[in-house]
Amino acid sequence: MVEFRLGRHTYAAHSRLVMAIVNRTPDSFYDTGATWAADAAKDRVRQVVDEGADIVDIGGIKAAPGAEIDAAEEMSRVVDFVGWVRAAYPELVISVDTWRAEVGRAVCAEGADLLNDAWGGADPDLPSVAAEFGVGLVCTHTGGVTPRTRPFRMEYDDVVADILESVVGQAERAVAVGVARDRILIDPAHDFGKNTWHSLEATRRLGELVGTGWPVLVSLSNKDFVGETLDRPVGERLTGTLAATAISSWLGAQVYRVHEVAETRQVLDMVSTIAGERPPAITTRGLQ
Amino acid sequence: MGVRMAGVGMTGPVTEGAEPSSGVIAALVVPSPPMQLPEYVGAADPAAAIRERSAAALADLLARHPKAQVVVVSGRERGARHTKGSVGERVGRLLLAQVGWAGSVRSVDLPFDACPDEIEAAVAAVAGVPASATVLLIPADLSAKRTEKAPGHLDVRAAAVDDGVLAALASGDDAALRALDPALCADLWLTGWAALQVLARCLPQPGSARVVWSGDPYGVLYVLARWGR
């Protein structure tokens, strides 16, 4: 991979992009409904753009089990909102976190740029929607679990091999149905179909995903594998999240799906600069 | 093995009347969460008490039947994505190692959602060495859908089904175990269903039955139960 595209933008292979989570849900684990109201969600978008987000990822259904949200309800939560973001921020890359093709079609009609298939191909028609609208697709590893179920005693001989087989297979199938090759990302999906040991190994061996040549998205933010590693509840996992972010970025991941944008932006800029891929913001020390 | 328990282990035979010389003479149902396996234990060992309670019960049972062969009966996922063997078998062998069992051990596994033929095959496999007295070690759990934070989230039907299984284990009611609805048990992530079917068929109408302990600290109901012929 030399470069990849999202929305109107083309990014170099060594880019490190912030994807800000915008929940249109009353019950997601981290913000617990803070952006459930439309005005609060709009404020969230304004804030994350100010803080340097490259992408917003809009979701209408929390990942954890709970009350069933049908496609109509999901669309009522996200479709018009995507239209508002598109109008307000023409350059911003808009991602929508959905596994349903019919929701994907509706949000693409409103201007979404990327379909974040966080449940790993649960609806096999979703890639065709990405192809139809010329948008991007995130291909995700879940170990084959049903959407909105927790992992229960999942085991793999080699979790990274399972991830690679799944996400590369999804990516190639997406290309086969017409999704642009340079608009596809792969995501190992920490905590999805994985215990903490699995997510730690996926982090440690992230270079193997980067080595496939597909741009890599990681979703680490405040997750249970961070919480279990440091024995910290939700709300006290930022430091651990940022440590995992630094490691992942050093190993070459391109997109970071996060709650805390400003902190993540700083970590990614620091890593990019250490890597020699971004100049320091200012250099006068010892140079007066 | 990272865990070793003082006071638990084989301390020599303790006879309890005349020991039957053949067939299944006793069974122990034990909790089977993978978190008690050494490969999954981190800095803390949250299932230590569960594992130690199981080991103590196993040591006591085997002390009464020192010449028996042990058969570990466990469920496994159909179409597993790994070759590690069933968690239940690994839990069973861990417990046997922990109590220092040097006798014969065989393993019989069957899918969590075994069909009748697969259950009968497992029963036949248990009876494979009929000349020997056999103790069944059955790592098997009840529903994983007992609370909103449970692995399978809350299913309000779980409590009643679990209560029925506990009552059957406490009273030696093999007919009640056989009568469990397999589809409902699958819905409830009651992964012990298939292994308990083997228990019901291999040790029907037990002379003694007791639930030693049960609990659901993670939203999965674990049970430690003992049957004797």
C-alpha cells in the first residue's frame, strides 16, 4: 500500500488518523447516553473536529447486548444525523458503525464515506452497498460471533492467524464485489470474540496485520482488555488506552477509533515525530 | 502447575463398605470456567476457590475409590476454531493432576448440542472398559445467561431451568436431567447439558446424590455435585 483514500481525502501509508466515536445511543458503555440527544451529538462533532479528529464514526446501536434495535430505529438515530454532519462539515470523513446493509444504504445516500462493519460481515450484503456508493469499508474480526453478543470461552490456536484469515478474506471479497481496493481497512477488533489475552496478543503482533498492506484500524478506547490489564474500571482507562495507542501506532496502524480525541491526537503526533514522519511543532531549544 | 493446595491430595484409600467392582460407581460434577486453567490466570487467580473446592471434593471421592478408572466427560463446541481440546477435559485433567491421581484416566467428549446418537456414543465410550469400577468426572456448567452482565446477558428463563437442574442433581433425578429441553438449554448457553445427559444415562437412580456447592459469581451458574451408586 502506498496510500489509501477516505471520502475526498488521500492519505499516505504512514498516516495516523483519529476516528472520533459519536454515539447516537442512550446506553453505550463509556458515555452512557451523553450524546443521545441530537444537540449533544452535534456539540460532540464540533468538539472532536476542533480537537483534530479526521473521521467521525457514528453509531446507533451499542455493541453490548441489550434491547433489540431494529433497522428502522437504527436509521432514525443515524441517517438524518449523517446528513447534518455532511452539510456542516463537507470535508470531514463520515463513518457509520453498522452491520446492516439497509442502514448502510440509507447513510450513504446522506453522504457517509465509510461503513464500519464492526460485526465482521454479519450481513453479507454490506460490501455491495459500499461498492454501489463508492465508499469505504472496515473489515473486522469477531471470531464468528453473532452481533451484540459477548465472547464466551472463545479459543484459537493462533488468534492473529484467525484475524488475518478473516479480515483479509473479507477485504478480498469486498474488492471482488466492487469496493475500491484503496478504500478498505482491516480491524482486529480488540475484545470482540476475544478475551484479554487475545486482545493483548493482537496488539503485540499488530505488525502482522500492517504487513498485509491493508490499512489497519484499531479500536482500543477504554476497552475491557485495558481495564483487565490494569484492573481499572471504565472511566479510568485512558492512560492504558494511550499506551496501547502508542504501541499500535509505532507498529504502523493508520486509524484510531477513540473517545478522547485531543489526547489521542497528541500521542499519534508524538509517535509520528519520533518516527521521523512529522516535524516537531517548533524547535528552538539549543538553537538560539 | 502454578497452584498447589495444602491439605488436598491422595492420602491413601478410605473404604466405605464394599466397593462395587465394575461399572460407573460415582460421579462428580465440577465447574468448568476456563479462567481456572493456568494458561488463563493472570496476576490474580479469581477462580482459585472454585478450583480448590473442586479438587477437595475430587480428592475425597477418589480416596474412597482408589482402584477406579476415571473418565472425564465433557462438552465441546461443534466446529471449534482450535485444537486445544475441550476446556472441560483440560479442567478435569488439571484437577486430577492437582490431587495427585496416578490411576487410569480416559476422556470422553461430545458436542454441547449433541444429538441422541452422539449421546449414546458417549455413553458407550464411558462403558468401554466395563470390568473396571468407573468414576465420572464431569466439568459442566449451567446457564451463562443469568444476569445482564453475564456472558450471554440476561435471559429470564435461565433461573427456573437452572433451579430444575440443581434440584435434579441434589436428588439424583436422572429422569429430570433427561427431560431437559435441549433447544432451551442451547438458548440459555447451558453448556453442561450434553455432559449431564451422559451422567443421567450412566448412573441412573443413584443411591446418593448431593449438591456440595453452587454459585454464579460471573453470571454463569457453577455447580459441584456428587452422585454415588
